[in-house]
Amino acid sequence: MLLQTTVSSRNKRQATMLGSSTSLSPFQPFARASPFPSFQSPRRIISMSATGTLNPKIPVEAMSIKPPSHPTYDLKAVIALALAEDAGHRGDVTCMATIPDDVEVEAHFLAKENGVIAGIALAEMIFNEVDPSLKVEWSQNDGSYICKGMQFGRVYGCAHKIVVAERVVLNFMQRMSGIATLTKAMADAARPACILETRKTAPCLRLVDKWAVLIGGGQNHRMGLFDMVMIKDNHISIAGGVTNAIKSVDQYLEQKNLQMAVEIETRTLEEVKEVLDYTSQKKTSLTRIMLDNMVVPLPNGDVDVSMLKEAVELINGRYETEMIPHTIL
């Protein structure tokens, strides 16, 4: 980002922050200068702009869309790590060199592109971690659709603290807003089916990425390896087939007195039939059947869905069905 500063005749500085581009997300907010009147002449007041979104201090329980739960994920620790990554061992040397400690600023948040805004609640947490005295206000909520040029929030307080928090806030918000925007487009197109995500998230950002999916109107798949049994091709091969894999899972859950969703991946109609044959004869914990790569792309750009259609007809509503498009790795 670029910070440009001028001195007015009233000895009041005005600064403009121009949002830099990022490849993380197709949705990028940015901001421009706006006046912030000072009623105390001895204090220097800077008016500047940044990018993000706002709402007064929001406790987790009051968030419009809460983050998904995870037994070991520490969101505050992730925030602290992100801030420490930026600050290093010296802190913001540019701020310390150029911005006096007593300067206060107001930063405005404007949308650089159309999209679904996400990360407002997380931004609150970051600003609060940097400086609890910062005042943050939002005109929109997580999940709101905003248009290019719309001003949707502001933060004001100590200039040094705002600049320190600003890039970390924007990095999270731009990523989350990009995910939420694309999720919204896919969720709208897929109705009445539901859009789920995968575990193929950025390391250490899984909860943040999955939170963005919820904000965009999608639903969470399993959070990790611990909260759902997902029998995939490797498990089936090692266990000795579909029937053996399901049987082993049923026995394990009974022995451990565990109750959780169970999903099995099928790649052929024969595997679907084998699953249905076993579950029709045995009591099972199976809840969902994945139909993997049963939509076949054709050379002319069309797709053949005949295998998928037949599989769904075979299952006939007895279990939830999940489809993985051929193009998803």
C-alpha cells in the first residue's frame, strides 16, 4: 500500500491509503481519504483510508454467522501469529519513524469490486487484539452483497495501531470475501442441492476458509479427520473391498461407543450396488454415499451424467448423496 501525506494550512495532515492488488481473492476492498474534523486543536488528526469492513465490538455469540467449531483450533492464536509474522522482532519501523504516537486517524473502507463481504467479525477481533481502544463501525454484515465503490465501514483511533492492523485485516478479509463470493455464486446455481467444501484448505487457515464458505451460503463438510468417518478409495483398497471397509467402521464405532456421520466413496455402479447390498442386510452407521467422478466430460465440452443418474436412482433416497465433479482434484 502507498501512504501519501500532505500538510494543510491548519497544520492538520491528510493521508490517502491506496489499496494494493492481491492474487488471493477476486474481491478486494480499498479506501480513499475523507475529512475527520478535529475539535481539539493541539491534537494532530489524520484522515486516511484503508480497506476492510466494520461493526462495533462483536462477541462471538453475537456474530451473525458464527465460525465453525473445532476442538483444538485457536483463532486468537492464529491472529497473534499473523500479527507477529508482520511485526517480526522490531515492529513497524516505518510507522515508528514517520507517525507520532499521538496522531489519531479515521480509516474508511470501500469496496473495490462487487461481491459478498466476509471477515467483518474476524476484523473486529484483529483490531481488538492490536488495540482495544480502536473504534470500529460497520454499515454491512458478514454475508452482505456490496457494490464497487460502496463505503461500508470505518475504524478510528491511534494511527500507528490502525496501520499495524490494517494489512493483516485486509489479507484475511480479501481471502474470505473471495471465497464467500465464489461460494455464493455456486450455491445459487446448485439449488436445491447444497454446496460443501473439502479439507483442501490453506494450512492453519482451515477454520477461516470454512467460515467464509458458511458466510457465502455453503455448508461445511467435515472439519478434519476426527469428526466424521469418510471411507475413501485408499481405505477400501487396504480393507479389502467396500463391504469389509463398512463392516470395519461399524465395528469400530460400536466398540468405541461413537456416533458420527459415515460416508463412503464409490467410483462405479458396481460399488454403489455393493454398498446397498450390504446395508440392506446389516445394521449400519452409513449416512452418505459419495458418487465420485460419475459426471464424465465429453470431447465436445458437454458432460455425460447417465452414470450419476443411474446411481442416484439405485440409492433412491435411502442415503444422502454427494457428488464430486470430475474437475475437482
